[in-house]
Amino acid sequence: MTAVVEPRDVGAGGGMPSTAGGKQIDRGFRTVAFAAGLLVLAILALIAYATTSKAWPAFSHQGFGFFTSRNWDPNANSFGGLDFIYGTLVVAFVGLALAVPASLGIALFITELAPPRVAQLATSVIDLLAAIPSVVYGLWVALALAPTLDTFYNHVADTFHGWPVLGYLFGGDIISPRSILTAGLLLGIMITPIVTSLTRDVVATVPAEDRAGALALGATRWEALRVAVFPRVRGGITGAVMLGLGRAMGETIAIALVMGQSAQITLHLFQPGASLAGTIANNFGESSGLYKSALIGLGVILFGLTLIINGIARSVTHRTEQRLAS
């Protein structure tokens, strides 16, 4: 006859904990998890408070014009950060436009098409590229790639000269290898391994039975991806793209090496520009007083832009999950 083991016997024997002990462990776990969550919020609040308090003299001096004015003249104590905001956003989106199609294609190749050995090799290479420091990418582009781009940029400008839209984007009076497009190309190369790794992991979570079912019903491989895979991973891919965008917006040294640091608002991608992070890195060591406060204010703007982008990503992911659940 099979003996029935009582819960108290298991706890007394050193196996499963008793009910009272389990409740204590659960309470301890909830306390630790709650404290960890509060710690993250506290760190964010401290960063926001410390940077905003240091930047407040510049905010008070310049007013709302700190965000809307284009006049950045430290000698005259005039600080308008609109050119730097524009440069940061346009370079980040150029990099994203170059990186997302490549990242999605590589991720789908690894998960859907490549043989196991090739997929393993490609995964190792992507992970290795993601681990390379950003300054190495910046030096490579600045020293090896940028000089060769001058001839290419001039050829492209001559080719599209007079075209309605492309002639405006790839033209202008100044054509420089250290330009907005070069910085965007650098960011695209840098964030491709990150977006690829995250997209690959998200796509790999879809059960193979879903793909097999779509193929068994007569769907092509692309139709199986479009019907069975993409709807399930749309939120994850959005999160990967937004994470790459956040990385691109916060890049500092690499962008400072290849962007030219010429504060302006222009759609001519072959002309120099300036970013928030690059401006801070180039000038913070020589600044003091109100000028230093203004540079810290640029950091506050960058911090706020990152929070806004993360909030948008969370909103898009949440709506996607709700549609899938319904």
C-alpha cells in the first residue's frame, strides 16, 4: 500500500519547505524585487535631478529658447540647442534606416534559411561585432573609410544634380566626407549587430510548428513568415529597433570623429552637422560657468529624448501584445 507523505514530513526531512517557510520566502522575494525596482527608479530620479539642477542656470538664462533657438554663441552667453537636437535626430534616423533592413535580413537568414553550421558562424560573428568598442568603429571610419568617400560623394552629387528630391538630399555647396551621411553610415554599422541579435532571438521564439503548419497549407516561405511569424514578433522587433535608436542617439566619440561638428539644420546629407553628445564631449573640458551649465543642459535634452523614445517603444509593444491577446 502506497504511503501518503504529509507536507510537514517533507519539510521536516529537509525537502520541500513548509507552508509557513514558503510564505516567508515569498515575502522576502517580493521585498527584494520591490527594492530593486525602487532602486532603478531612484537612480533615474537622481540622474534627472543632478543634471537638471546643474543645467538650471542655463535654462533660466535662456528660457524656452534653449530648445528652440539656433544661436549657440558661448562668448555672448547665448545658448540655443536646436541645431544639436536636429543633428542628433537626423543622424540617428539615417543610421536606423540603413541598419533595420540589413538587421532584419540577417536575422531571418540565420533563423530561417542558413544551415546550422552557417547559422552558428554568423551568430558568432554578429556577437563579436556587437562587442567591438564604438571608438574603434569611429577610428576605422574616420581613418580608412571617410577619405575614400570624398570621391564617391562627389560622383553621387553629380549624378543626382537637378533631381527634385535626391538632388537636394545629396547635393549642396559643401560636400565633405565628414558629414551627416558618414555619421549615419557609422551608426548603421554599429547598431546592426545589436538589432540583429535581438531580432534573431525574438524570431527564434516562434514555435517551428507554426511555420510548418503554414507551409503545409500551401504557403510559400515568405507567406509563412508574414502570416505565422511577423504578427507574433512585431512588438519584439519594435523594441529591438528602438533600443538601436537609443544607442545611436547616445553615441559620442565615434560621431564626433566623423560628423564634422558644424552646427546647422540642413537636409544636405553630404554636409557636416553636430550632435548633442558630440558637442558635450568636444567642449566640456574647456567650459566653465554658464557655458558648462549649457552643455549639461544638452545632456538633459538627450536624456529626455531617450526616455521619450523608450516610452514610445513600450507603448507600441504593449498595443501589439494586446492585439495578439485579443
